[in-house]
Amino acid sequence: MLTAVHPSHGLPDGQSSHVAGPTDGGYLISVVWGSKEQSERFMNDTLLPALPVDGGFAGAPEERAAEVAHLETNSAPAGHVGPPSGGPRSHGASR
């Protein structure tokens, strides 16, 4: 599934993090985007047109979105907080 929608060189433009794994009865994908617009563009222009994928999702995933209030990585200083509005967004999808 990932190879059907992600470029071969890494993450899609605007996506800074992608974590995925199986759950009871589905699959959980957690993604951090630079903006809501980048996320929507990827969903509408790349992901949804690629469905269904053999061995992958049959239809649109259940999506939940939230503004990121705190993001800490090895490349960001501890305690770094993104902008209160219009900043990174985390999208989780499950199927």
C-alpha cells in the first residue's frame, strides 16, 4: 500500500512523519503534515484515486485530525511547540 501512494524518494511533500502498524481489526496510520491544505491535497489527489489497492485499503480510511500542540523529535529541541494555528497537523487513519 505504501509504495502505491508514497514517492520512491521518501515522504510526500509536506509530510514530516509517517508511522503505521496493525491494530485489532485494522491498521493505524499516524501522519504529521505541515498544513491542512497539504494533507487534503494528498488525500484528494494521491491517496483516494489509488484506492482500492490489492492487499491494502478497499475504501477511504476513517480520518481524525488534530492541531499539534507539542512535537518533540531528535531533530527538534526538547519542549518545542509548534505555532498555535496553521501549524503542523497530525492525521491518524485507521481501517
